Amino acid sequence: MTQLEKVEVFRRLHESGCFVLPNPWDRGTAVCLESLGFSALATTSAGLGFSLGIPDSVGTISRDLTLCNIRDIVGATSLPVNADFQEGFAKSCDELFENIKLCIAAGVAGLSIEDATGDVAEPLFERSIAIERMKAARAAIDETGIPVLLTGRCEAWLVGDKNPFETVLDRLVAYADAGADCLFAPGVKDSGQIQKIVAAVHPKPVNVIISSNAPGLNVQVLG
């Protein structure tokens, strides 16, 4: 499939119901996961970092290394690939704009942008700045003419925010309004909170991590 065809498939997967999006960290795992019958794949900063002995945090993995990993995975499979593009490897909206275009040029069908700064003192971008960054990501995608799916991530749970649910609910609604196609709050485990997030950003889809850290969550529960 061409990149545009992969984008179309990836968008259709988000239209109704649930689907599982596994995380390859290199070419081999991408090929393996495709052979198991998955419909799409998503790169992972954690998987890449851990495979290299590097912590999964903003600033520990370079933009160029991330792009190389994305290209490897895209080139290894015929499936749509979503890119974990962290905070876009940029502080300014102008630099973020340009980096988003580089990510799209790597052949992705979707990408996510998070609001974590990597700064312990101020772990999340200030709300208005985070919203402007999401708008910049949306503008970059629109300029390319390749409608990759933009996921807006709020990292409140992962950075130890004092009121993570309230922060997530507020920010994900704002990110949806700013142009995000899909919303994501890694770390949410409570099904009731997930229901409220889904309702708040409806009709846009929500991504949820299923892992051993959240044993009560599965596709049946989320569906």
C-alpha cells in the first residue's frame, strides 16, 4: 500500500469498536507482529530506549535515532504504523512544525505528540503552550497534504501530577479542539475514568494502554 492508503486504513480502524495496536521496537518485532495478524503497529519510545539500555524519558533518545527507528519499522511491514514521536523533539512551535513533517516523510500513518517537557521542575508544558503545540502539529500535517492521524497525549499520570484525572480531562478536550484526531492519557487504569474521558472527547477515539500494570483492562472491558 502507499502511505495514503495506509492512512486511510488506519483512520478506518479508529471509526468504531476497539482494535489492538502492538508495539514493535525494531524491524524484527515488526515482521513478527505482522505475521501474527495485527492490523496496524505503533512504535514505542520505551521499547526503543530499553532495547538500547536508555531510559524512556524526554531528551534521552534523539530525534534522528527515533526517525531512523520509525523508517526501519515502516520499511519492514506493509501495515500502517503510528509513531510515538514523544514531545516532537522541540520546545518551540516552529521547530515542532518542521519535525512533524520529517516524521510524516518517514512514511507513518499516524503520530502522537505528548505534553511532557522532561523538566522535573515543570514536567508538563504550560496548558496554553501545550495547546499551541498541538495546533502546530495539526498545521504541519495539513501542510503536507497527507492526513496522518494525530494523537494528542497528556502525560499527567506518568509525571506525577497532583490531580492527574482533572488535568487529563481538561487537556484532552483542549487537544481535541486544537486538532487532535485521537486522544491518549497513558497511565489511566480506572474504567470509570476511561468512560468519562471517552464521553468528554466524543466522537473522537481514545487510546488506552493494556499492560500487566492494569490487569483489569482488556479489549472486552474497553469495548
